[in-house]
Amino acid sequence: MATGQLLNPGDHIYTECLGGSYYHHGRGLVTNPNTGKTRTITNAVIHFLGLDTEGKAKKTKPQCQTCFFKPKGQGVVLTCLDCFHEGNGLYRYEYGVSLLSFTFKTSGSCTPRSCSDPNTVIKRAYDYLRNQDFGDYNFVFNNCEHFATKCKMGKARCNQALLGTGLPGALVYNVTRRLTKDILW
């Protein structure tokens, strides 16, 4: 993210993981609800935590002193911005880009679709956090980008798991998802 570029409540943000081989997506800058602790987090991120590189739930990190987060497995979590990006680059996902831009941009960084207003986005994210009903993590069909786009647009989409980039990748991904839906769900 460019220096000086501010995040806004309800932004869809992502960070590079594993040397840039995939992106972890989240939704940024909301106020942490009262969790029983008296601390308020002004730079909070609600995101969908999945599996590590070995296919195991992430559990190796100590509890954060800022947000009290300690990985306990998969699910929708609320963390501070530092726990979210872990020192990696931080980027804002773009909505409403032209089809030409979408075709040539990196998968998982934008969509030509429009998004909901910030209050709706934040409500959706908190509902998933409270209810823990986003489902089981699946790298291809139910991952952190699906979560972030579901909060932003009301429909889960994933461009980073595309089998190719831009429109060709989107077509292959959607056909594959439809063909495997009965098998994987």
C-alpha cells in the first residue's frame, strides 16, 4: 500500500503470504466490540483464518499483546492490523475496475463488480464473526478472499484461485466450481 494511503472502515485489504504465492484477505479498520477485555482496537481487521502451508490450523504464534489474538484454528477472527499483515505488504482490493484492467491485473487484487456501502460490509463481517457460520476453510472454494468479497458484495467470489488470470481464469474457475460443487460441498 502506498505510503500515506489511508484505510477506511469496510475496506477489503490483503497481504502477500509465502513470498507472494497467495494473498490473505481481510476487511479493515473497524472498532473492536467489547470482548470482555477493556481494550479497544482502532485498527481491527475481521478476516477468515484458514490453514497453514502444511494443511494444519495455524496455532504456533503467541497471544498478541495488542488485540489478545491467539490462533486457535480456522474461522472468522478479529485481529489488529499488525497480526493481519505480519510485516508483509498491505494492499487495498479494488472494486469496479474496468474489464480491461481486470484482465491484466494480478488475480486476487480487483474485480469489475461493485460493492456495498461500508456500514453493510461491517455488519456482514460482524455477523460472520459472531455466528461463526462462514463454513470450513477450503483453499480453492471457501477461502479468505471468498469471505472478504461476501462481506463487500454479498456474494462470495475469488479471483486469486483462478486457473489463469482475468476473464479467462474467471470463466474456468466458475465452470470448475459448478462442476465440483456437488462433490466438494
